[in-house]
Amino acid sequence: MAEPLFGRLALIGIGLIGSSIAHAARQNGLVKEIVVQTRSQKTLDRARELGLGNAYTLDPAEAADGADLVIACVPVGASEQVAKAIGPVLKPGAIVSDVGSVKTSVVKQMGNYLPADVHFVPAHPIAGTEHSGPDAGFAELFQSRWCILTPPEGTDPKAVEKLAAFWRGIGANVEVMSAEHHDLVLAITSHIPHLIAYNIVGTAADMEESVRAEVIKFSASGFRDFTRIAASDPTMWRDIFLHNKDAVLEMLGRFTEDLTALQRAIRRGDGNTLFDLFTRTRAIRRGIVEMGQDTSEADFGRRHGTGTPAGE
Ligand SMILES: NC(=O)C1=CN([C@@H]2O[C@H](COP(=O)(O)OP(=O)(O)OC[C@H]3O[C@@H](n4cnc5c(N)ncnc54)[C@H](O)[C@@H]3O)[C@@H](O)[C@H]2O)C=CC1
Ligand SMILES: O=C(O)C(=O)Cc1ccc(O)cc1
């Protein structure tokens, strides 16, 4: 196995993403030791039982003290609190990163509290599930998935490359872009789809009891897919929408206009409009599958120890 890239890795927050990083970093020999921090004693005890780290603490400053790489793996709304706590103890030259699904807000929240002699390289692995907590993590989560780095202007390229090497070491493909661009792209590819899922499941849940029972009984795969997404962590997703407000509202505006056009086409019996759109979107799906970006069946196998989602 190659020399570890980092001495001490501090994971602040040990849910799905933190625990997956712990498993993957250890399995690939990327760090010498891992310090795990979380807020509750119960989660910390569970992390210890799972053997996720070499040391465990409830204090973020104690975890970050002496670390070469610190990764905040907390809901995006907790980023400022984490930076405030760890800022004063960070080792000169340390790399500080995160995994938040929103980047502009995280850069603003953390930037002011980090000393000038550390390297701040925000990151977002585009990989996850609807599950949360330390038991949900697994080493292969990032395999062949994208990890987007959004270093603020002027960040030392060597630090960016070192973090990129870490993510490549746990199986991800790395891309660098600005935080603003990231937030716009993710608003339409991830945040709005989750909002649609939460909304459609909420609409079904608000129907009168007799209909609701039928919805559950006869739920076709489309609705079932939405219920999986709508089971995602409420704290995490509340924070995403509150912290990517502008980009989400911009994309939601476009989405609503397009939905209204479809509504009109249905009312007018305009089959051509519907057929043309469905033909274009089918081509997009085929393009994604050809690029090897659709891993839904492989994901199912990884989570359930089987090869196929048949029968789910
Ligand atoms: N779940 C997913 O599919 C993905 C999540 N992300 C991002 O990763 C981050 C973590 O998400 P998950 O691991 O899924 O969440 P999770 O809910 O599984 O874990 C979050 C962890 O943060 C801790 N925590 C919460 N507030 C804290 C605070 N103020 N100080 C210290 N610890 C705190 C929790 O106790 C828990 O250990 C979020 O920012 C999310 O946007 C990124 C990619 C995928
Ligand atoms: O479970 C799913 O389908 C996801 O979309 C996972 C996910 C959630 C949040 C992210 O920022 C990235 C990936």
C-alpha cells in the first residue's frame, strides 16, 4: 500500500458521509490516524463500536488540534459553528474541507473563522443515499462518483491537488469549479429533484384517507422512487434549501414556467408538445446511461447485497 497522504484526519460529524470517508480512507491507507468528533455521546459510542476512528471526542477543537486534514461532515447550516470552534487550534499548513451539498454559503460561513496559514478547500462528493447516521456509511460510496472542489480564488494549488489526490484515493473523479457555478448546477440536478419528491409525497399524504391507502397499495415504481428520495434526512435538506435559496428559486422559476406550459398542452389536447418533450428527455436519459453515470442498479446491489433492484 502507498504512503499515507495525511498524518491525522479529523472528521467533524460522523453520519453517512463522515463514516463512509472513515471506512474508505482506512481501507485505502490514505491516513495514519482518524479522530472522530460528533455532538452526541450516543453517536460517538456507536462510531467507536463500528471502529471508525483511532480517537473519539465530543469537542471539535480537540479533534482538529494537530490534524493535517479536517473535514466537516455536518449539515451545511452548522458550518459556521464548526469553523468558529476549530479556527483557533488549527495547525499551520493544515487543509480544512467539508462535504456540504451547497458551497457559496459554506465558503462564507467558514472562511472568516479560518486562520490565513491554513488551506481551505471546500468539497462536495456527488454520492449519497437517503440514509443517515454512522451505520449508513460504506467504503465504496464514492467509487466512480464525482467529487467537486470549489477552492476560493488564491488557494494554494498544491493543497487543492493534495485534497484531489485524497478523493481520487477513495475512488472519486475530481472536478474543480467555482462555488457559485456549483450551486446553480446542483440546484437543478439535485436540490429541485428532492423538492419535487418531498412535494409529491406530501401531496399524496394530504389526500383523504381512502385515497391515501390506495396510493400506498398501488404505488407504481415512479411514486416509489419519489418516496425513497423523500425519506432523506430532514435537517440536511432543510439546510440545503435555506442556504442555496437564490439558485433554487431561480431554477424553480424556470421549472414552474415549463410545468405551466405542460399544463396548457394537456388542457388543449396538444399531443405534439407532450410527445416532443418526452422524446427529448428520453434521449437525455439514454445519454446518461451511455456515459456510465446511471448507477441506480449497482447502488441497489451495494445496499442490499444483491445484484438487481427487481422485486423492491
Ligand atoms: N446524505 C447524502 O446523500 C449526502 C450528503 N452530503 C452533505 O454531507 C453533509 C453530511 O451529511 P450526512 O453525512 O448525510 O448527514 P448525517 O445526518 O448522516 O450526519 C451528520 C452528522 O453531523 C452531526 N452534526 C449535526 N450538527 C452538528 C454540529 N452543529 N456540530 C457537530 N456535528 C453536528 C450529526 O450528529 C451527525 O453525526 C451535509 O452537509 C450534506 O449536505 C453530501 C453528499 C451526499
Ligand atoms: O440518494 C440520492 O439519490 C441522492 O441524490 C444522494 C445525494 C444527496 C445529496 C447530495 O448532495 C449528493 C447526493
